Amino acid sequence: MLFNSLEFMIFFPVVCLVYYVIPHRVRYIFLLACSYFFYMCWNPTYALLMLTSTAITYVSGLLLSSAEKISDEGVRSRRKKWYVALSFASNLSILFFFKYFNFAVDTVARLLQAVHIQAQTPTFDVILPVGISFYTFQALSYTVDVYRNDIYAEKNFLKYALFVSFFPQLVAGPIERSKNLLLQINEKHRFEFERVREGLLLMLYGYFQKVVLAEYLGTAVDAVYNTYTERTGFQLLLATILFAFQIYCDFGSYSNIAIGAAKVMGFRLMENFNTPYLSRSVAEFWRRWHISLSGWFRDYLYIPLGGSRKGKLCKWRNIMIVFFVSGLWHGASWHYVLWGCLNGAYQVIGEWLRPVRERLHQFFHVDVTAASHRLLQMVTTFILVDFSWIFFRATTRQGIDIVRKILGLTGGSWFTWGDNLSAMGLTLQTRNVLIVSMGILAAADICRYLNFSVTKWIGKQGVWLRWLICYAAIFGILIFGVYGPGYDASQFIYFQF
């Protein structure tokens, strides 16, 4: 069930109504049933995979809790490490089979072929379960949190199952922590008008990002990238810039709808995006983009590897490992790995060159606090990040060809005076809608960057102005959004991960 589908428009209000009517003691059971129904709308069979992952990590939590009673410290430590290892091995094995098995087999076959060895390689025709990477990582974080004694093991299986399967953030995040979401399941959530209004406004903004911005941007990007051999360098450059905003609006919209939907029911989900394209370095970008995943890798991979505690070389190695794994997490293909390694390399090179930059700033008397300098840093960061997005959107070979065309290294015309808008699938009307919508997106991000809450500002206005803004937003989405008869509600980009 997609957030941007008619089914969800019916499902969510009914869930909220029943949730606030039924007694508190059975609400978690009701939400668990709704969450599994929500997930099973894609493929009922794959709900068994989520249930398996839930059962494994639930049992591992109980075993870790029981191991705490062992008096011998050495035996206790070894036993706990074994339980964590078994939990990770079993869950990652499921993830590997469904997401990476064919990729691994194909990679081995190519390596063997490179040394002139022919081998019969098995392949399995399986559909990637929606959201498997998200709920697997969320369940594994619980195992580690119990191992570290950050939380107590949850004894109630149904409450723990709800933590893993909570439907607003189930298939594309945010990847929640047990210290946040699991503890909220026991809270009694009362209907609070202010909180519900803020949640609905956030959902409304998420729908604007998806149904208007992401859909129009996707039309232009797909038109160019799907026929990149016939495109000019200018069209590819423009499509690459637009893709940066398409993926931001697409993924950001899911996170906003998820956080808003949870807030309507009284749950507080973690922030997942915080004006990433206003970052002044690639490292800062990754503190603002997909925050829940970046934080997961920091807490459960980077720090256990040693973080920055063992010198610069080890720190740089750990950064590259994290971004290699991050690229692989995003997809079973080498172009995702290349994308991840590029972002890791940006940070390593940036740290390596930091002393050089500081000496140049001193030599040329550069005021690093000046607005112009900060703007230059933002533009530079965007260019680096946007360059890496090429290899996220296209395969490695296609990405290289696209880069060569953008740089004008393939010969032919780099720019034509023809109608580039029509060639990109944009009409004059859709172009104008995009310009206005991008302006709204920029204004919203600038307000967020300046810690100005638009939703709270709207809540403080008079009744007539509040309703005027809400109706204008709703009718704007209905008039200019992409939906209706003949429209197949497109999946969110991150569903494939």
C-alpha cells in the first residue's frame, strides 16, 4: 500500500479513528494488525520474512538478558557475543539471499570468466521484499542495544513485533532505534489537536513533495536518462541537477509523511532530513541526509571499527568501509558501490586537504565566516554530491558515458537551441509549476535552516488564515499534482532498497 494511493487515503483515517476509540491496553495489538495488513498489501508471503527476522531478534534479546545473570564475567561476555553473532548471521543471511545472492553469483562468474574459466552459476528468480533492508537494520539495532545494556529486553513479543513493523516507517524509514520507538509503545497517547494538526501539515507537505515535485522532476529525468545516447551534454547536465532534487523530494516526502502520520497517532519518529543541500561539506551533507541510516552506520559500524580513535589512517579506512557498505546497502550493483565510495573518498580527501585549505585561507586573508564563503562551500558541496548521484541513477558504464557527454568529451553539439523543455517531457505549464514548486521547496528549506518552524507559525495564525493556507495547499496539490485515472501511483525510489 503506497502513501500516495487511494487505499491509504481510506486506510489511515480509519486506523486513526479506531486507534483513539479503543482502550489503551489493546492499541498496540490493533496497530500490529494494521501494520502487517499494510505490509501484506504488497506480498502476503513476505510478511513471513519480517516475522522471522522479528522472532530471531526477539529471542536474541531474551538470551542476552538471561546471559546477564551469569556471574563469571568471561563466560558472560563470550555468551553475549555469540548471541549477537548468531542474530546478525541469521538476519544478514536472509537479506543476502533475497537481495545479494544473484549479484554475488554474477560477480564470481565474471571474475572466473576474466581468467578464462567457464562455470555454471545458479540464479534464483525472487522478488526483493519491500523494505527488507530497513526493517532488518532496525531489528539488528535492537539486538546491539540490548547487548550494550542501553535498553532492557522486551518481554512482550507483540509489542516488539510492532516496533519492527510499525507501518508509517516500515518500508522506507526512518530506521528507528529501540530507545526511541519501542519505549513509546507503552505510552498512553491522547488526542491532542495541536499535535495532530502539525502531523497533518507535515503529511500535506510530504504529498506536495511527492505528487507535485518528485513526479514532475521524475518525468524530466527519466526522459533524458533513459535515452542518454541521444541527448546533448546540456540536457544531461540539467537532468542530473534535477535528479538531485527528485531523489530529495521523493525520499524526503516519504519521511515527512511517515513522521507526520506517526505524530497524528502520538508517536515521535526521528528526523531523517535536515536541509541537506545547504551543507557546507560532504561530511555535513551526510549528517543531514538520511540521518537515520547515517546514524546507524556511525553507531553500529564506524564506532565498533574504531572510529577516529586509532589515528587518521584508520579513521579514513573506517570511513571508506562505511561508505562501501552504505553503497552496497542501497543496491546489489557495483554502481551503487561506486557511488558510496565516491562519497567516502570526498570526505577522506577533504580531511587530507584541510591543512592546505587553512593555510590558503590565512595567506589570502579569507574570512571563512563571510556569507559569500559559506555560499561557495554550499555550491561546491552540491556539485560534488550531484556528480556522485550520476552513478546512483545510472549504471557504471552509462554513468561514465554521461559524464563524458556533460564534459563535452564525446564530440558533437553540447547545446542546441531547440526546445529542450519538450525534449525533456516538460510543457510550458509543467515548467512553470516546477519553478514555483522549487521556490516553495527552497523557502521551506531556508526556514528550516534558520530554525523557523512553518507548521508552528501556521498554528499561531488566525483561524481564517490557517484554513486558507491548508485549503490552498490541498487544492494546489489536487490541481497540479500527478494522479487520477490512468495514473499508476509510482513507488517511492527507496522502496527498492
